[in-house]
Amino acid sequence: MKVLVAGANGHTGRLLIQYLKQDGHEPYAMIRKEEQKPEMEKLGGIPVIADLEGDVGHAVRGMDVVMFAAGSGSKTGPDKTASVDRDGAINLMKATEKTGIKKFIILSSIGAGRELGEPEKGKEAMHYYLKMKKEADKYLQNTELDYTIVRPGGLTNDKGTSKIKVGETVERDSIPREDVAKTMIAAIQEPNAYHKAFEMVSGDVQIEEALKSL
């Protein structure tokens, strides 16, 4: 399948490109800068220059699946968090719907589906980040797209085990980025993962089996 990965130059995005290629898909790496092209090609991706804050219609055209794995990063201010994590995601969803593509998989965050209370002192930035993720997720759930919303716990660069724990909510813990990327890819072929939002951390159930249990 032709799969567009928005945020392909990020840590998880790079893994998505690599694993999609290994699994026999045709990954398209959506990036903002020309100088990022060689790295994406090295990973097995076909570079597509587009900005989430601009027109992305040309990037989604001809795709079978669209994945959103972009993030503003922890060092940016609230304006960038809103424009990428919420508005950028919604912009990509609108373009995907307009083009007639059905499958949309988004990388969200643990806690984004829960009720957000008052932020603890010193955690205002994280609270705002979750609020933006929550609003993007909610928009997606109200579209006609066959969505999958993946909400992982703390992301690590540890070696993946391909074993996870999933649920509408799970106890907060960490998970290797490798396992998150593999779960997003497995969701393409698993109909039971369509129209689902779930939290995930490391566990003892194989990814494919975990998705069937949702």
C-alpha cells in the first residue's frame, strides 16, 4: 500500500518509514526541507515536500493510508503546539477526506482521551499539549475516516519487544518507539483497530493479538 507519513523526520516517523518498507508497503515521507530528502531515501521512503501548516493536498493524493506522526517537540511554545499537534493534524485530516482516502492513523498520547483537570504547577505545557492532542483526536472521531488513534505512554529508544498492553485506558508506563511504530503499521491490516482509540504501554501480548482484543 502507498502510505504517507507526516512527521517522517521525527524519531517515530523514521521508524515508520523503515518498517513500512520492510513490510512491503510503499512509504512516502512527508518532510518540510529539501535537505532531509537523502535521509528519507536512505530509510526507504519516497520524499514529499509539504508543510502541515500549509497546503497538503498534493501530499495525500494517490495514497491508500495517511499516518500522522508529527509533533511540535518539547522545546516549542504553545503557538507551535497548537499549529502542529492540533491544527496541522486537522489540516491533514481534511485533505485526506477531500481526496477520498479512508484510512487515517494518528499518533496521539496517553491521557489525551481522559478528562483533563486543572494542570499541576510546572506541568502547564504538558497539559496544553494533551489538550491539543485531545482536540485533534476528537475532530478525527467525528470524520467519515476509518481512523485509528494510538495513545502511547512515555516513549523510549529501547529495543522493541513487539509485546504490548492496550486498552481504552491503561496504567501509565513507558514503551519503545519501535513497538509504537509497529503497532501503527499493524493497524493498517487489522479491521478491529478501525474506529478505535486506545492507550498502550509495554506488555506481554503480541501486537497483532492485542489489536484483535480491542
